[in-house]
Amino acid sequence: MLIGYLRPYQDDLHCHHQLEQLQQYPCDQYVTEEHASAKKRIALEQVIQALQPEDTLVVTKIFALADSTRHLAELLDQITKQQAYLVSIQEEIDTHTVEGKAFYNNVHALLHFQSDIVSEHTKRGMYEAKERGVKVGRPRKLDDNVRRAIQMYESQQYTLAQIRDETGISKSTLYRYLEN
């Protein structure tokens, strides 16, 4: 089954342009998202869950489907898990083909690349801040709750679970304060 998916976005708020393009690709069913919100993609979630093996989800362009590289990778994973396919008309992507399968791998490679970039920038920023003498991370402050947790621990009358339940201080946080 061919399922056309449409989502409103700024250049096509009423999905007229998308529908024109999708009608050139003979879909058995059209599903239109009610709004452009990235958070409430109810129709998309329902379509993905309902995909059967050999079904094909058709979009006019990848942007109509996903809001980020990570979102696209997650959707591709779900579509693949359902043993279904994706076609994007403007980008000429068809996951039935060898090139389309390579697209899946490329998206995941780009996702890892983006993660590496963010991680490297974060590490570099933290290193440079430390070099300037700036303390990085959450500032430690000894509050009454932490003092109470330390007293409970040192009294040896309470288990770590009891200390956590009573004060809300986790075992790792308590040990971190005890090391200082």
C-alpha cells in the first residue's frame, strides 16, 4: 500500500502544494497532519505504527516528514523495523533501491557526525574555561540536607537507602561530598 503523508509548514500551510505532488505518485491513502507542531505529530505516529510489510510511506520532501536529523534517523529505524519503505519525491529517495538503502546509512553516519561535533565543541569549551580558571559543571554547595545525610552516614545507624529516602541525596552524591 502507498500512503501519502502531508504536514503543514510555512510554505504550504494548507498542504495544497504537497497534495498536488503526491497525486502524481498514485497513493492508496493520504494522511494529513492537523498542524505543523513538531511535538504533536499524532497522524505520523499512527501511520508509522500501522505500516505493514511492503507498505511505502510517500512524502513530497524529507522536511515534511522529519524535523531534525535525529528525528529522521528514528523514523527510518521505525519504518525499517516495520519492513516498510520510504519515498521522498523531491530528494528522489526510494528505500526500495540500493541508493535508498544507502541513504539510511548516510543519515545515521551524519547523526553520529553531528553528535561528535557537539561533543568536541563541548569538551573544547570546558577545557578552555578550565584554562582560564573558570569552574565548570554544577557548583557544589553544602546545604542542610547534605549535612544531614553526612551526619546520618557517619553515625552508621542508617543504610544508604534510608539516607536517600530521608534526604533525597543519592549514594553517588553522598560519596562525592564525603571525598572532599
